[in-house]
Amino acid sequence: MNTTSHSNTLLNSEIFNFDIEGIVDLVLRTGATTVGLQFPEGFKRRAFSMAIELEERTSASVVISGNPCFGACDVDMALAGEVDILFHFGHSELLEGMDNVIFMETPAKVDVTPVLEEVAVELGSGTIVGLLTTVQHVHKLDEVRAFLETRNISCIVGEGDCRIRHPGQVLGCNFSAADVVCDNYLYIGSGTFHPLGVAVATGRRVLVADPMMNTVEWVDPERILRIRSGIVAKCLDAQTFGIVVSTKVGQNRMELARRVAGLAEKYRKKHVIIMLDTITPEAMLQFKVDAFVNTACPRIAIDDASRFNAPVLTPVEFEIVLGERDWNELVFDEIREGAK
Ligand code: SF4
């Protein structure tokens, strides 16, 4: 995702279910003697106490991943190779074939009902709404649907593609659960990145209900579109491009990077492909190019835009810069998989 995390805005670990009992039980049942723990940034403060408790209750030796973690695309494979079981917190499973990695979804215990009365008023009786949320609240969607239906609001929950574990779930790189026919969307969760992405992708209104902050508001994509338009404008005269690829297992889009390179070639733009693990402004500082085209986590270009030494375009925006695509066709970059 970005240099923060899906869960970074959710700082109070008391309101999330880390399921320590389930973890202890699994470690004892499997006889694991070495256990890895990996947390996104917002949950890392829980790491020390959990490691101590696990060691005391199971006698397993625990190792914590100290690497930054931004999503389920970002499993610490080196640590997974060192331990019997790796528990990865805060995200749902994204990629198969990680046999000793257990994804602990860490659902929020917060009650969503206090925001729903206002939500019903905003959406209006007789409308059809697409329900969206993150993994932390996905277990509450049935409750949301039941409440809204008592207010004569029909709810649709999209399945999403193979990158999506639960119906209605969105990732910062995947809004496929929004591929439904509805009047508006309701997003349950914190932050504006996901609802902005859905608003730009669909052209429909997105109401954000944040059960942590008890707020309800319509998202306004105008500001982010103005910023992106400014970045595209800055790149119109750019001649040299760094095409950025991540080595992270769920972010690697080398094929897309090669397509971007092919386009650069067609328009006689000098370009290189730059491959690295974690893409930060510091890591990119020494590459002297007019602009970057990011094929890694789509959030990097959006969330951290102002911190890089050169403008960071999404592949879609690069096409706009070259004139291959019209500005009206702008959408947020997504990493989509096949249909379920
Ligand atoms: S690539 Fe997707 S899953 Fe990974 S950090 Fe970015 S938004 Fe999250």
C-alpha cells in the first residue's frame, strides 16, 4: 500500500481482536517450536507483549519481523522460511502457497450501529447501496445490511475478484467489490483512500461511515483529482522516466513495467526499470530522472506523492502524459486478479 498501512489509522490495539487464545492453541496443537510474528505499522506496539506471552504459554521461541509491513502483499518470506509458523496480522490472505503463514485478520470490536441512523438519512429511502469495507469491519456487513433494509434501503455486496477474500472487502489496490450496479456506495471504515478510489473508479458517490470516530460524510474526489492533474501537467515535458517495480511477492508487476517501458520506447522517452523491495522517497533520491512511473503498490503514488524528489505517476497517468489516454479516462491504479 504505502509507507503507512491499512491499519495505521487504527492505533488502539484494545479495540482489535488479536485472538491470542487461538494462536496459543494452534502453536500447542502443531507442536511448533519456532514462531514468527509480523505486524503492520499500527499494530507493532503489540509485538513485544504478545511475543513474551506466547513464549511463556507455549515454550516456542518467537521472532518478530522488524521490516515495514504494508499489506498481505508484503509477507516477510525470509522470516517465514526461518520459523515453523508465521502469524501475519491485520490483513486477509492474498496469495496462496504460503503454507506456514497464518493470516490473523484482527477484526475490530467496535459497534457500527451508532453511525447507521445518520447513514440511512444520508442514503435515503428507496435507494440501492453497494456496501464496502476493509477486513477489520467485514464481519459487520450483515448487521449493516439488516439495519438499512429496515429503512427501505437495498444493499448489494460485491464478491470482488480473486485478490479479495471477503464479499464487500476493498484493498487500496483493488476495488473489484465495487463492481455492482447501485445508486451510491457506503464505505464502513477509517481514512479516505479506499472511498476516493471507488469514487474515481465508478463516478458514483461514496458515503464514508467511520465507526471509530463516529462520523458520516460524503467523500469528495475533487481535491485528489486536482492534485493528480497537477502531477500529470508537470510531467508533460518529462524526457527521462524511472519505472519502479517492487520485489514484494504481492506487488510485483514486472509485466506491467515492461508494457510501460514499451510505451516509453514508442514515444522516444528515455527510461530504466528500477527494482527494489520497499519504495521510499529516500530510496529513490539518487535516481535522477524527470519522473517515476510506479508499478508497485498503487498507494505509493497517491499517499506519498509530495515526498519524492520527482513526480510519481501511476501507469494510467503515464498513458495520459503520453497522449495514449484522455484525462477523462483517469482511474486509480489497481492490481486486479481474475474473477472468482
Ligand atoms: S499492494 Fe494492495 S495489499 Fe499491498 S499494501 Fe498496497 S494496497 Fe495494500
